Amino acid sequence: MDHDGMDHDGLDRADALARLYDLDLAADPGDVDLYLAMAERTGGPVVELCAGTGRIAIPLAAAGYDVTGIDLDPAMVARARRRAASEGRAVDRQMSFVTGDLFQATIPGAGTFRLAILGLNSILLLGGPREQRRAVGIMASLLAPGGIAIVDAWLPMAEDLVRFDGRIGLEWVRTDPETGTEVVKMTAAWYDSSTRALTLTTIFDAAAPGGPVRRWVREDAMTLISAADLRLHAEDAGLEVEVVAGDYDLAPIGPGDGRAILVARRPDRPVIP
């Protein structure tokens, strides 16, 4: 790895990690149908915070909704732009992108969105409880009256947390369709029960058969959140909670569910204390 952040083949590390992010999510989490259904219910426009490479935003644009995606990572946004363009003009013109920190960026159309999305564990990556609370507040401020906010957060089981002690485990082996290389994903995690902080290290090893291995390493600091906290953050932001669900079919959350999915609505009129 050169000092400028480029690997020995001249590939930018951020671009490589954005590509590998898509490969990691090649196994569909199953959430896009939920967002399409919610967009059909609410209409557009739609805003997605932490939109990444457009995995959720682009299908919404392809369905005919105006979508704004915001993400801090320029490589992710650049990849999302290319993906939108590859879908054709009809999709590309439905999409707009903002590169920046959601806590600081000015998002065009604030207060007019009918649907705001913070998908697939993104809220866990924003910092501690204060930042998580602020993010839900920002979603509320982006919505038009009657608009819907959806937040999707992972709830690891107790047996998962016990295993988060730094040991390295194999996640998957897949072929990267863009490079033809075989990619191995390994992870190690550390959990601090006193702060609910989870440090996740992801290692991607890629190689052509018999060729040299190229390695990319990503480290993420996550803060776990409870279903009760999600509800409180929404209520503090002035939203009306419709459901905290445990799956993408929006069945109410119950014991043993591995996800908390908040669906909350901005009231048509201001809430009077």
C-alpha cells in the first residue's frame, strides 16, 4: 500500500471497498420490497440517509420516484452515480446525490419528503446515543407533514455478543463479477457491554486462481441500539410511532427478533405538549 492510500495496482482503497460492499450485499437482505411498498403508500419524493452505493435508492428511482441519496463516502456516491447512469436516463434523472455528513450537510428539499429511510444498520455507524437521536431528529425535519420515517437496526442475540471477542471467522467466499477474482470475507468483532460499543474489523482477501492475494481491511465502530431507544428517539423528534417491527413484513417486534424496524409518521399538524 502506497502512502497516498493507493494499493500496488493503483486501485484506490475507497473504490475497492465500495465495490466489495456491493459484493457483500449480493445476498439480498430482503428489505427493498418494504421500501417500495412504503413509497407506493406515501408517494415521493424520497430521501435516503447513508445511501451507500444506491442499493435501495436506485430501485426506488427505477419505480418512478424522485430520490435524494446522501452519504459521507465519496467513493460510495461515485459508484451510486455510475449505477444510476447505467440504468438509463429515466432512472438517472430521478436520482440526486449529496456527498457529505448528514449532521452538517444541507439537503435540498428538506421538509418536503414523503419518505425518509435510514436502512440496514446505518444508524449503528453514526456514533453514540446522542448522534443516533440527532439522526432521527434530522429525518423528522426532512419529512413533509404526513411523511414516514423508517429506520432499520440490527439486534444481535446474546449468544452473538458472547462470540464478539476478537476471534476471526469466515463469512463467505464469492467471485467478484467485475474483476473475476475470488474474494474471501473474514470478520472479527469486539463488544463492550458497558457502552454497547461494537468494533467490527472486516478483511477482504482477493486473488485470481493461483495469483497473489490483495487485501483490504475495513474497521467500523458501531453502537448498538434497542427497540425501546428507537421508539423514544422518534417520539422525542415529534414523530408518531406506527410500529417497531421485528422483520420486513412489519410484524410487531417480539422476543428473539434480530432486527428492530421503526416506522414513524410526522403528524399533519404540530404536536401541542
